[in-house]
Amino acid sequence: AQKITQTQPGMFVQEKEAVTLDCTYDTSDPSYGLFWYKQPSSGEMIFLIYQGSYDQQNATEGRYSLNFQKARKSANLVISASQLGDSAMYFCAMREKTSYDKVIFGPGTSLSVIP
Amino acid sequence: KAGVTQTPRYLIKTRGQQVTLSCSPISGHRSVSWYQQTPGQGLQFLFEYFSETQRNKGNFPGRFSGRQFSNSRSEMNVSTLELGDSALYLCASSFAQGNSSYGYTFGSGTRLTVV
């Protein structure tokens, strides 16, 4: 069963605008972590932000913030003030405590920033 | 500090051959995971090693195997290559085990083409 869902295969955003990339997940493990990764056309995966299931506050890292709604099992990534260099694939991922370091990824969202 | 190093970067093999890919994790990282990335299937988990032991395994045939050495370096092997094995193979290393805020650090990947 698909555990990570990203319903937006492709998104467009105007430069300097904010954009939200959606992610929903499914788990019965009460202890888990959620991640977002960026993959530019070069292929390298870049870690962006982390949210733990017990964290009380939404995670933020510079222009990235994670809108964590635990009851709805959603972990949307918000990118503020988009830049041309933000054009890339974005992957939502989850690690369950019972799975040690096994991280599973969603299908990804392709973001294009328009000048 | 050096990142995750994968060799080779590019590889072309013919059907039926076997291939070995190498991954050197970040110094101090003991967990190494492998992923196969294709346009159709996205990022698929292959296996994860910790302290020379395979802790997790994805749903891949037995032609895919791996191992980890005492210095945490890891190799994955694919025997009897098929055209469908053409993909970007990503290695990722992690410092901590279990549920933590440490995300994976990925290598640049090995792009395997089977002809």
C-alpha cells in the first residue's frame, strides 16, 4: 500500500511567490519522522527539512517550512519567496521507528519557477 | 568533510552481465541505504545496512544483493542484468539509527544503462 502520497505531479510558481507542495502519509507507528528532499536536474538528492511525529511546532529551515497536521496525516512543504534555483523535483519521505533507517519516498512533485 | 561518494558515476552494460556499484559513506555514518530511481517507479528502496548487517530489504529479486564492509563502505551487485535495470542508483548514509532528525545524505548516484 502506498504510504506517501504526493498528489501534484507538477506545479508552477511565479518567482518571489510562495508555493505549497502537498504530502500525505499513512502509518500506524506512533513514532516516525517526515522529510522533504529536493532533486535538481543534476540528480543529487538534497535534504531540506525534518519533522518528528512528537514535535509540537512546525519545522522551519530558512525559506522552507513544514505545515504538519498530524491528525490529517499531512506534511506539506511551504517554500516562501521562490527562486529560479528552486526548480526541481521535491520528494516527501517518511521513516518509521520500527523500520530503523528505512526511509520510503513519495512519487515526487516537479516544481517549475517562472521568472 | 567529504560527502557520500559513489563510483562509478556512469556505467553501460549489456544484458546478462553483472555489475558492482560502490558507495563510501560520510565518515562516522554507519548506516548505508540503496535506492533505485526510474521515471516510472520513482525511488524504490533496495536495502539498508548497519554495522555490516542487512537490516531492511525492499521488494527486489535476488539478482540484487549488497554488502557492507567494516569501514562502512558498501557495495551493491546486480547479476544477470535486464534492460529494466537501467536506472539511477542512489546510495545514502545516515549517522543515527532509529527515529531521529538526521536525514539521509545522498551520493550523486550511479547511472546504469543496460543495452
